[in-house]
Amino acid sequence: MSWLEANWKLSVMRGVLGIVFGIVAMVWPVETLVTLVVLWGIWALVDGISALAGAFRAEGGLATTVLALTGVLALVVAFFAIFRPGMTGTALTWLLGIWLIVRGVIDAVATIAGYLPGSKLLSFLGAGLSIVAGVIFVANPGGAAVAVAFWVGLIALLWGVVFLVVGLITRSKLDDAQPVAPATA
């Protein structure tokens, strides 16, 4: 089996999975958000356990302290993400909102000072959009988190369609390129 023959099948499979995930995420954005937060919590749990294991194996000193603190912090975050995913999602949305506001202000100041290349109008527009999105996230973190889950679903759906179409086009080109066996009488 050639690379192209295998690749079209993988593209179609990725496309179908993306479409299914996208539809599920858009139909059930709250459940999708909770699932993503819990999965992130499981990752943080494994990360925390790994960091603590590294702290016990370290030679001591600063490396041990940093690994131990990182491990404990990851375990606390994991606990909240797994057992209180709604609260964790809201907290993450708050952090994202604050980051967007700060980033927008920094970009606006950098544009005024002339540090950002390109169009000042587009730089101000980007800064303004960051600030507005940040304010929306901070003002309504629960709704914003659900909206993010919906948008992740929409993006997954669109990427799924792209992969599906690419796979089918590749398959079609392979069919066109296949030599036709001569008919036997």
C-alpha cells in the first residue's frame, strides 16, 4: 500500500472524527466543556504525580523544591478540574479574559509607541477586539466558556469537512491514476 493510498483513508477518518466531535461539541457545549476540563484535570494529575516522583529522585536543592511545588500545585489543580469542572472552567475563563484585556492594552500601547509593524489601524483593531473579548469573558465567564466549547466544535467540524474532502479528492485522483487492466476475451 503506497503512502497516498493510506493517506486518503487517514484523511477521511480524521474528517469523519472531526465532524462527529464538532457536532457533539456544538450540540452539547456544556458537556463538552466539562469533559475537556476533566480530561485536562487528568493530565494535570499525571503531571503532578510525575513532578513529585521527580522531586523524590532529584539530588536536592532548588530542583527538588521546584519539582515538589510544581507537583503539589498540579495535584491541587487536578483535584478541582476533576471534581469541580464547572468552577475550574469558570476560573480558566476568567484568566483568559484577564489575559485578553492585558494583551489588548499592551498591543494598543505598542501600536501608539510604534513598536508593532504594519497597519496601525489593524493593530488597533486587533487590540480592541482582544479587550472586548476579554471584557465579555470576565463579565460572563460561564457563558463565555460554553461559547468557547461551541466555537471549538465549529472549528473541529470545519476542519473535519476539509480533511474529508481532501481524502475523497485524493482517493478520486488515485482511482484516475490506476492503470486499467486489459480485458480478456
